[in-house]
Amino acid sequence: MKILKTYLLLASATLLLTGFNWGFGSDPCKEALEIAGTLHTIRDNTQMRQAEAKIITQCPNGPAAHFVNALQLERMGNFDNAIEEYRRALQQLPSFARASGNLGLLYAQKGMNDEASVELARGLASIQNPHYHKALARIFVSQKVYPLAVYHYTEAGRVLTTDSSVFIGLAEVFTALNQPDKALEGYLRALSADPASAQAHIGIAAYHLQRGELDKALEQLKRGEVAAPQNREIHLMLGDMYKKRGDAKLADYHLLLGGKGRPAPESNKPAVIQDGLSAVDREIVNLKASIKEHPEDTLSYEKLGHIYRAAGKDAEAIDAYREAAHRNSTNSDLYLNLGSLYEKKGQTDEAVVAYKRAISVNPANAEAHLRLGEIRFARGLFQDAAEQYSAFLKLRPESPDIHLKLGRIYSKNREGDLAIASYSFVLAYSPNDGDANREIAALYAKKGESEKALLHYKKALAIQKNDAEARNALISIYVKNKQYDEIMILLKETVELNPDDSVNHYKLGLIYDFKKEYGNAEVSYKKAVELKPDNARALNALGRLYMKTDRLPEAKETLEAAKKADPTLEETAVLLNNIRNEFNPEPRKITKGKKGKAKKSLKSKKSSKSKKSVKTKPASAKGAPVNKGKTAPAQKEKP
């Protein structure tokens, strides 16, 4: 029995120290739900289709299948039927958090705020999905419940670091709360997430106008004009500012692009009505007339391109910009605008040429460096992308999103120190960036700096409790360091986050088992079996525990159930054999005894012959008579 207990302890230690990726017997509907829970992480369309097809095949009438049907209907724009499918999924499984959250998003989209609030809250009770937070924040803004709106926008912003609308929403809430400095911070983060965000440019300009900083406001609006040339509000603000500064020509030009052409004198009104031209069309006619008179005037082509671009006439804008480019325009922003129009049309090679020319004319054109870097990154030319991002960051260092991209490039190129420097800048600006914390932790772990890795993995997990990658990495470090108390804390949290997951209860039971807390281990194993009766490994572990605590009948029954659930488990067979030997020890001894006697008998005969041979030869040699009697007692074999 002592040998058996030693074996059981060794088996527990082996299971614990060989990782946590243990498989179980298959339950099609359970597996379908597990796959459904990972769909939001799949980015490849082919993989997504395969995963969805597998879910429907495995459990065609289950909640996961209804969930997949809802997703597919939602992608097709059939929102009403998608809502019905989400409802069916929830009828079968009310605790299906992702179905609740997605249903809440659709309710919010249809303006059903009360229903949306309920479902989004249910989703967030189990899943910290940033999109659910964002939708709830908007609902609370509409209800003017600003403190809750701030909370949910903040939570959304922890993950959606590149979604400018989150930070714009947060800035608008702070504006409503009369906290302009915090509003400015929100607009700056929005601009960092999306340099082309017109609302961010307008918000920052409005902040400076409120403080009487007219030059800063004008500079911000100029940047906004380049980033979003079709935004009428930016042009109207520029028109008003130039008007106040006494620059009538520029004021008229921007008011024209903003849809408010300069009022014509009374005597001219009939003429405008007669020719049927709008103010924009009239300006186009005038510019074309000017070009006809002065065909080498690049400025007229540039203005014509700006007007076409603001009006959404991209083809005409490209033609006008190209004419200016052929005449060697020295306006870097013209090439920037031309490149953005090419990108919009999918003519990426032409866009690259335009951005390069914008940089050659003005190396300080940050937007051109950024756009060129983005194209290089998308094409997998990471070294070229890194060069352009670095040039952009020299001009606009407070851009954490670009530092994050640069850090990922350095990490991919195995330039660990440079990657850590980039991630550190991101965290200095945005310490609650979960991705940056997790990714810098992985770099520290590779360098063997476990303490720093632990610090950032813990931070990532504090930001997002559902961060499975950070949680598994922490467990791996703790297992390596034999920090079993810390492993237990993490697994307890995992069980709390996913109380219906049999696997997590089984893993927690293993830790209790290893620490010889057999009572707690038994509770965890039993819970795992309760949630999944054919969980072979949990049944095996529970049977092994019963053997350790000398409850052999219960052990035998439980191990038989484990064997039935998975006949291939070798340890179960070994443990059952040990139990049978414990119950029936005597027959085994008898069997060994018979074999032993047979062997001894054979040896005895051989020994006897050998001894006779040894005795006869010396006696014959000496001439003494051969002793044919019994051997002396001292030479007899011991029984």
C-alpha cells in the first residue's frame, strides 16, 4: 500500500508539472460553444467560415448554432432576423454572455435603449467586451448620466486604443461636464488613434478658441483641412477665422467649400439664377477660365483639385492635382492629397510615388511619412515601414499607436531592446494599454527578466481579466518557479470568470491535490464531473484521490467510470489493476510461489549434480572410496 501511495503522489506531480493542456472526451454541443466563444478572435475569413461550419455541423440545433446564424445574418445586414436568432440562443442558454452582448448592440443600433441596456449589462457580467462598454456609454450620454458614460468609455478605451470615436465620445462628455482640460486629453488621444479624425481636429481647435489662442486654433484647423478636406465644418470655421483676421479672399474660399458662398450683390442675383450654377460650380468655372488664360499657373490647378476633392469628385481632383504636379508644384500637401486619392481608388503604387514626392518636397511632412509607412506595413515590408514610422515619430513623438506598431515590427525582427523602448513609450503615454503590457511582458520573459515580465502580465490581466494569453503566460512562469499558491489564485479567478467550465475546476483540483488539500481537491473534481459527467481525466483524478485516502471501493467505481468515458487513458488501467491486487493479494503470492518452487527445484537438481561431480573427482584421484551417501548437513540448500 505504501508503494501504491508513492506512485499516486508521483502521478499527481507529473500531471501538474507537465502543463495544463489536457484533453477530454468529446461533447459536440459543449465543444461547439467553446468554438463559438473564440470566433471573435479569428481574423481570417476562411478560418471563420470553417469554424462556423464546424459549429453548425457539431450541434445544429444548439445555442451555438443559433449564435452563428445570428452572426451571419448580421453580416448580411438582416438585423431583425439576427435579433431573433440571438433570442433563440438565449432561450436555450440564458447564460450565453456573448449572445446577450451582441443582442444588446443590435438593440442599441435600433434605438431600443432600455432593452439594449439590459442585454449589454448581462454580457458585461461575464465578458469585458469593449464594444459593449462603448454602446452602454452612448446610451448613458443620451440619458445624460455622464459619470456612468465616463466609466464605460474609459473601459472601452483600455482595449479600443485605435478607435477614435471612443475618445471623442469621452471628450464630449467632459465638455458637457465643463472639464475642458480632460476634454482636450480625449481629443488628443482620438487624434493619436486616427490622425484623419475631423472631429478631433475641430474639438482641439474649439478648445484653443475658447482660451483665445487663435493662432493655435488656426494651425489645428489647417491640419484638419489636410486630413479631412471634405469636412464642411472645418472649412466654415476656417472661413470665419480668416474673416475675423481681415483676409476676405481666403475667407470666401473656405466659406465656399463649406457651402456658404459669399452673398452676391442684388444686381448679380438674377444672373446667378439664370445660369443655374451653384457657388461651387461658379468657382470651378472661374478657375478653369483662369487656367485657360494662364495654363502654367499651378496655384489654380491646386485650388481646382481642392474644390473637386472637397466635393467628392475624386477623378476630377486627381486630374487637377496631376496637372499641378506636371508643372512641378512645390506644395507638399498637394502630393499628399493626390496620394490619399490614389489609395482610395486602390492604386497603391501610384500612391507610393505621390507620398515619396511629398516627402522629397518637404521632408517634414509627417502625414506623408505615416501614409507611406502604413502601405509598407500592409505589404509586409517591415524594415521600410519602420523607417517611415521613425521619421513620423521624430516629427510627432506623441503618437502611442505608431510607437505600438513600431514595437511590433522590432519584436518581429527580434530587435528586443528597440521593441521594449517603443512599448515603454506607449505605456508612458497610455499605461492601461493591455496589448502593450502583454507584449512587452513577453519580451522581458524572453530576456529572462521574470520580475518585469510578471509585473506587465499582471497589469495586462488587471486591465482585462479575460486575457487568456496573459493568464496562461503567468501560469507558465509560476509553474517554472514552483509558485503554487500564485497558480491557485489564478485558477480560482479563472473558475470565477468561467464557473461552467469543467476543465477549469479540474485544473484547480490538481493544484489542491498537489498541495495535499484533499478535501478541496475532491470538491473541485466533483464539480468538474458534475458539469461534464464524461470528463475522463476528472474522474481519473477523483479515483486516484480516493485511493490516496484509502477509499478503495469508491476509487474502483470512479475509475471504472473514467475507463468507460475514455478507454485509452493508461493511468486509469494501471490504477484499476493496483486496486484489484489490493483486493486479491493472496492469489498473486501463490502464483509467484509456484513459479519460485519450480525454479528452485530446477536449481536444486543442477546443484546436486554439480556437487556430485565435484566430490567424485577428488576422491578418485586420492584413491579414496567414493561417498555415495547423502550430502553433509552443512552443504544442504536453504529452503
